[in-house]
Amino acid sequence: MTEKNNQTMELHPLCTYFPRMSDAEFISLKDNLRDNGQTYPIYTLDGMILDGGNRYRALCELGIEPIIVEYKGSNPTQFILSSNLHRRHLSQGQSAAIVSASQSWINAQAAHNPESQDTVQLDTTIARAKQSGVGQRTQQLADKLVKEAPAELVKEVLDGKKSLNKAIKEITPPKPSVPKPEPVPVVEQENQLNGTVDAQALAADHKAPLQIAEPDDNVSASVEEVKKLTELNRVLNERINELMAEKEEALKNVDYWKDKFLKLEAELNQATN
């Protein structure tokens, strides 16, 4: 067994953005490699695995010499995104976060090495959304996550352990509460002369403050009602966005399982014929 087949090769940063296989998926991959051999090569870049980390680990555990090819192209980011983004069973939040993280890596490489070989263009929200296959709103949330969230939280979204919307809520500060305005007090004044109360003057003094206080109370009530309706509208819009995201993810799942069913049906027909 060579040194490369001794599970010593590290994963390229771009490769780590994609979640590792579950235990069941990995066992299935090992069984397939044991029975059918390695179909796709493992691509490396700068001595690290760019694509095929799961295959490499499975082959090492099986004691099979892996077929390794050095990547010679000029766009490693585009290569790994195109190879993995749409063949994996990923949620829309995961896909968007992977593209955002990849662009962040490109920016870091460009800052460190202006002559970096990676020339993929993902420098706009539209371009990133097109690459990840999600709406621009979802892509904007993913960009915000990668830019502002701790690395541990970003990793949870990349691995599918936490949804993008839930992660965004964790890094979004709560809106400041607006204190309820105090009602304007009605000051009663008395006009006494020689120990007696002038009833007519007292009535006149009371009339003006009451005329001011009543409209102010109405304004306060209206402000509170507007605040309640605004908050309700925000909650409804947020729920609508979540439902739309769930709908898009469900449709994506339908397409995935439909394609898988058709492939299995075709294989079954071929086997029976």
C-alpha cells in the first residue's frame, strides 16, 4: 500500500464544504467499490484531494489502490461545484451556503495570491444563485451567513445539521422594543379666591387639558395598533418565505427521487431483457 493509500492525504478546502456521507451511504459506497471497482478517479490539487474524498477513504479501508489524477484545469472551484453540487442530495440552504463559502475562498486566494489560477466568476448574487440553483433571496441569506456567522455555525449549515433560516435567526439581533408612550396627565387646577372656589373658572381650566388629552390617547392607541399589525405582517412574511423554501426543497426532492426511480427502472428493464 502506498503512502497515498494510507489515508494520509488531506482534503482540499473546497472539498470540505461538501458534507461527508452518512454511515449508511458510506457502507453502500464501499460495497459498490468492492463489487465493481473504482469507476471515477480521485482528483487532487496541490497534494490535497479536490474531489473524491469519500471514495478515497472507502478504497483505503478496502485496501484497494486508488486511481488518483492531478487536476490540470484553471478553475478548481467551478470543477468541484459542477461535479458535486447537483449530484448530491442537498437542501437549497446547503447549496447556497456551499457556493457562498466557495466564493469566500476565491476572494481569500485572490487577496493572498493575485495570480491565483481560479478564475471562476461568482462575484455577484445573481451568478451565485444561478450556480447554486436557488432564488436570489436564499443566496443573499447564505452570503450573510458566510460573512457574519462563526465558522462552527456555517459548518452546521454546510453539513445539513441546521437549516439556513434557523442559522440566520441566530445571528440576527432582536429588534429593539419601543417603549409605550405615557398618557398625558390631566392637571386639575383650582382657582380659589378668599377661600371659595370659582366654579366657572374651574370648568374652563378643566376643559382645555381634556381636549388635549383625548386626542393624545387616541394617537397612542393607534400607534400600538400599528405596531401590532406591523409585527404580525413581519411574522406572516417570514412564515411565507419559510414555506416557499420548503416548497422549493420538496420539489427538488421530487425531481431527485423521480430521476432515481427512472434510472432503477431502466436498469431493471435492461437486466430482465
